[in-house]
Amino acid sequence: MGALQSAPGHQEYIDLAEKTGFSFEQIGVLHKRFKQLSHNQETLRREHFNEIPDLACNPIRAQIVEAFFDRRNIRQNGGGTVEEIGFEEFLVVMSHFRPPSLHMTNEQRENVRREKLRFLFNMHDTDNDGTITLEEYRHVVEELLSRSGTLEKETAKSIADAAMLEVASISMGHMEPDEFYEGITFEHFDKLLIEFEIESKMNIRFLNMDTTTLCK
Amino acid sequence: MAALRPVRRRPAPRLTGLLCVLLLVFVPFASASRDVDSESNETWGRPARSTQEDPDHRTNSSDPHPKKSFPVLSFNYEHVRKPFEISLWILLALLMKLGFHIIPRVSNIVPESCLLIVVGLLLGGIIKAVNEKVSLFDSKFFFLYLLPPIILDAGYFLPIRPFTENLGTILVFAVVGTLWNTFFIGGLMYGVCQIEATQLGDVSLLSCLLFGTIISAVDPVAVLAVFEEIHINELLHILVFGESLLNDAVTVVLYHLFKEFSLAGTVTVVDAVLGVVCFFVVSLGGIMFGVVYGILGAFTSRFTSHTRVIEPLFVFLYSYMAYLSAEIFHLSGIMSLIACGVVMRPYVEANISHKSYTTIKYFLKMWSSVSETLIFIFLGVSTVDGPHDWNWTFVIVTVVLCLVSRVLGVIGLTFIINKFRIVKLTKKDQFIVAYGGLRGAIAFSLGFLLTDSKMKRMFLTAIITVIFFTVFVQGMTIRPLVELLAVKKKKESKASINEEIHTQFLDHLLTGIEDICGHYGHHHWKDKLNRFNKTYVKKLLIAGERSTEPQLISFYNKMEMKQAMMLVESGSAAKLPTVVSSVSMQNIQPRGPSSRRAMPSISKSREQEIRKILRGNLQKTRQRLRSYSRHDLMMDPFEDNMSEVRFRKQRVEMERRMSHYLTVPANRQETTPVRKVWFEPGVSRCSRIINYTL
């Protein structure tokens, strides 16, 4: 059948589907998009991401792009970043945004939640030391406010400080004046956003992506 | 009922009870005295008239008119009758409300709406016993005066984010669900009427459908009244509540449609098509009116910086005008009101002063509370009063059909909706949505508006029965059911800067991922709307520098202000609440030479505001603290030391918490003697800290 010959290795798709949980249609559409972004090459690089026009006005563009090349997100060992990713890694990163299915046990939902939370944590923890320090958090807030016209660095700083204070109060409770709070660990991050219901919020609708409406 | 039988132990309910009894007795006499008054007016009228006849005589001064003694004390009730009766009713309603809350046991089991209806029933009974015809219930009164405050309160404080996220679901439930209910109930009812045994053969199909329309709409007042007390999670609350608000358009269209048709007699295809067009006109037109008035209101609030006192009035009046304007054209007034409140709110809140904001909040809550109370009481009174025609078959079939159609509708629609939702609705959710479909006063008023006939009376009886059933049975049992099914409750929303940061972060993240996927989805359009809002609309509608303030910063400022006020308020109360944690900025700052930070540059006007509040309240605090420690501790002069120590401790606590909130290291080494504070009102550590922070 002609369709099988044009589809790049159905066997590959089955593997990917098992690994990431996407359906075949979704993988097909994403593959098309991957090829469009990479100009039909095998791998994606940072420059390809920077070409997306809609992404240009996003305040946290740099961090999003970095997240794709972060070894922790593409399930490779070791820290740091890679220079280019293949389709499989692309899919793995995308799979963090899949919604939890209806028929999941509580434990599975919890796992999904932790995975999404881990993705967010990795985005904040840029130096990969397992904690989000005050400097890193300040950077996050500054980036969020970076597109708002006036660069109010001082206000960004005080917001980040207040946020950090809140985390410390929630996680540590009581601290002596000479103790120092190193940074937000993953456990503290979890505790902080426990009411946030991230498994319901951090989702993209992969269902009905029509290839004809793919933006350039 | 509770109010009439004063409770044994506590004096307060007894007093309330006595007052209520007095008022209850007075009201029928007030209405009954109408006849007496008209007579007494005549007796007083005569001397008035006669004196009027006499002006020419009086000028002559030789007046042979027999001189009556000057009336020292006169009685003229007609003069103030209408406002007096209105005030009396409102006062009575509020006293009832007061009474219920003093008696906690009852209010835990029975929702307030039920109690109010029962009170209404009793009142109606008393009025009937006095054999007085008080036709209180006027549909016009209900729709023009009682309903708008409740809807405005709901619309103004509508949580936008969950509403827009679930808008699709809400619309499907509101439009398709109501249509399904109408046709199911109307159709099956017609089928039942056709059965020979029921002797209801004269009820036409169109009448049945009209009845179906009236009875199928979920009522926002009843939903609010019941759901407010059970605190379920945000998603379910917004689903049921949103549905009850948005189905107004459908109800209005169908009601007018069937009313016209039942006069005309026949329905053609053209009429049906026109009906559909009418639906779009009614809903979109209503929303458009609301948006226009909302923008006008927001624009006006831009210039009110010199007349702060009348700011709340603009909000109320523009919204009310939106409602009335929509009602002129028979568009959906409720949707207009909601749209106006939603559009106006973000811009108005950026422009008005904090006091105006509080005023708006409390006035809206107050008015909606009074309206709700009055509505339920009137419902009870009208039940006793209204013309009834009890028909067992009709009533029972109605109740059963309502329940069945609601359940079927919800299940069927959820099945379809879940295909498109990311977060699916579980069986528990579906049950609560189905069970929360309460009917209320809107159905009754619509029924009341029908032209009088035997059918109308039958309809009214059935409507009242359904309302009673839903409010009493469903209203009372929903709370234990929620507990039983362990439905997620509303999480206590503590404004957290971290959550706000991450909400925004997530928004941008998801938009970015959508762009990478190449998919113009939900987030993409929301982002575009936000950017449009920021670049054009905000500049137009918000005064001064606030127009360019990013959302995160305004959130942060709002939170700081709230915490500062909370702090000084709690500081002046008798007891200081315990400190949550002893973490302060010192624990977080990186060690090193950076002990002296550059000051955060909040804008000047903000600074002034915060500084004014803190200073003003701190002075009050100081005085109050002083008086507290003096009077409350009741000590001898030489026990001053104790109070001083306590006072100092409180000061330290307050400071620490202030520094906690205002993110400045607490300078705890400086424990200068507190006495200085008492005698030198100008200088204090606290005001010095204000200078540091701001």
C-alpha cells in the first residue's frame, strides 16, 4: 500500500507511541511539523526555533527553547544541554504536555503531576544543581517582566524576593536568623505548588491539529 | 418557626422574636388600615379643604368660620404609606435573616432559602387570616428591582479565568441543555395531557412547550443561595452558576416565541428559523449593550480622581442602565448586566481608590443579600396568596419530568463534551451538575406574567411545587451528599505570589509550545487578546501610569497593600495572631557585602498611599495598644514594667511581621527603650522602618 511506503517506518511510530503515549495521528502531525521546522533535515537546532515568528514576542522564549535542548528533559543522562535534537527527543519533550487520561489511577495522576512539575523545575534550575537559588528565581521574574515595556529591575527583584520568602516560610517554617536558605529543592517546589493542580493546567490540545493551519 | 417561638436560653433571639412578632402583627394591620386611613384622611381633609376655601375670607379677616382647636398631634398614614411599607418589609426580611444566624443549629442543616420561604408562607398565612388582599408580587417589581442587584453582584465578581476556560462547556449546558429540557418536558407533558384519563385535553402543544420553557431554566438566585453555603470546588461552581446565567437568553427567546405562537396558533418553518435568528440577536445584542456600557463606565472612571466619593455610583448606574437598555429591546438583560460588569471591572479597579473599591464590594453584597431575602419571602407569601389549581397528575408528572430530563440532559451532554475537554468531567461532577439544577423565582415570575386563565393557575401551582421541591429537597440534601461523595471542596485561596508567577509563566510557556507545534489554539488567541488589551485598550481606559503596569506588578502591589493593612488591623486588635514562620529576609539574602540594598522603586503615588495607610494606622495602633495595656491588664502603677515588656514584645512582633511582608531586614539589634515611643509621637521605630522600606 502506498501509504505505508510514504510513512517513515510504521514500526518506528509504534516505538514512539509506546514511549511517549501519543497516538499515531498525533505523531504523524508532529512529525510533519518537525520536518517543517527543520527544513527537512534530521535534527533541530536552536536557530530553527528562533525562526518561528510567533515565538519572538514571547517573554520567556529563550527558556522555552533551552528546555528542548536540556538533557534532563529528553531523558538523557548527565547534565547540561545538547546542540541538536532528533524527532524522538522532540516528541519526548512534547509528551510532557499531554493531558492525563480519564481512566487513570490516583497514583498514575500523581506521577504525571510530578513529571510536569519536574519539567517546570528544570526550566527554572538553569545550572542543574538541583535547587533554584535566589538569583535564578530573580532571573525568572525578570524574564517574565522583560516584555512589559519599562524594565523595572528593582520591582522584579523585590517580587522575586517576596516569592522566595514565601517558599522558605512554607517549606522551612522556622529558621534562626543566621541560618541560610539554600534554594528551592524539588520537594519544596512540589509543596509550594501543591494546590496549583498542574496536571489540569499544563496541557496542550494535541487532538485536532489540522496540518493546513500550521503556522509558518 | 424559630423566629416566632423565642428560644429558651438566650436573650437575643427572644428580643428578635418579640420584634418579629410585633412587626408581623403590624404589617397586616398596616395594610388593613388602608380603609381606615381613607376615612381618617377625609376627616382631616375637610378642615384642610375648608381652610383652602377660605383664603379670600381670611384676607378679610372677619371670618365667621367656627374655630377648631389647633391639632397638636395628627395622624396621616397615607402620606408615607408606600415607603413605609417597603421599608417595613425590608426590615422584616433582614430581621429574619439575623434571627437565623443567631440560632446556629438550624442554619447548619437547613439552607437559608428554605427558612425564608417558610417565613414567607407564615406571613402569607397571617395576611390571609386577617383576610386582607395583599397582591404583593409584581413581576415588574421582581424583574426591575429585585433581580438586577443579584445578577450584578454575580457578574462583577465572576471569576474570569475559570469562566473563560470552561466557556464552551457552560454554553453547551446553557443552550443545548435548556433546549433539550424544554422540548423534552413540553413534549412529554403534551403526550400525558392527551391521555384521556387525565382530563387535561385542552392543554395545547404550544402551551405545554411554553410551560416547558418556564420550568426548565436553572435559576441563578437559587443556585447562588444554595451553592454559596456548600463551598464546592471552583469548576463545579462555575459550571452550574455559569449555566444558570447564560440560559437567560434561551429562556427569553423561547418564552416570547411560544407566547407569540400560542396567540397565533400555528407554527411555520419561517417562524422557527426566525426563532433561531432571534436567539442570536437576543444574546449577542445583550452582550453588546453590556460591553458598550462597560467601556463607558471604565472610561468615566478614568477621570474620577478628583471626585472619589461618587465613583461607586458610576459602576452601579452604568450597569443598571445596561440592564434596562437591553430590556427595552427585549434582549437578554442578564447577559447585558454580566457583560457590563465583566468588561468594566479590570479597568475600573485600576482607576478607583481603595475605599471606593470596598464601597462597591459591600454595597453590591448588601443589595444582593436584601434582594435575595425579599425574593424568597415573597415567594412564600405568593404561594399562600396566589390563585391555585391543584391537579395531581400535572404536578407530579412535572416534578418527575424535570428530574428525569435534567439527569438525561447532563449525562448526554457530558458524553459529548468530554470528547472536547482536556480535563474530563467525572461521574461525581456530573451528578453534582445535575443535582444543582435548581429552579427558583424567575420561573415563578415568568409564570406569573401569563395571561390569567385556568391553565395559568395550574401552571403556577406546578411551578411552585417544582420550586419548593428543588429548593427544599435538593437544597437540603446537597450538603450531606457533597460530604458523602467526597466532592472536592473549594481550596482556600491565599493570594500567593508564587502561584501568580507560575500562572503567568505557564501561560507564556503553553503559548510558546503551541507556537512551536504550529497550532493556533486556545492559548494563542488568549495571548493575542492580552497583547491587544495591553497596547490599546488599557492605554485608553486606565488613568495615568497604571496603564502600563504589567499584571504581575499590580498583583504584587495589591498583595503588599492588603498585607500591610491586615497587619495594622491585626496589630490594633486585642490579640496578635501567631506568626506563621520566623523566616525573614536575612535567611534568604546571599551572604556578603550586600547588607544594604537599593530600595525597590514602587511608584511615588503607591508609596504615598502605603505610607499614609501605615502611618495613620500605626498612630492609632500605638494609642490603642497603650490603652489596651493600661485598661485591660488592670494593673497598679508599679506593675508598669509588665505591660512595658508585653508592649515591647508586641512591637517587636509587629515589626518583624512588617519586615516579613515588606521585605526589608528587621533590625533587631535596636531595642531602644519603649517608653520613648509613648512620649515622642513623632519619632518611632515603626515610622523609621517605613522610611526604610519605601
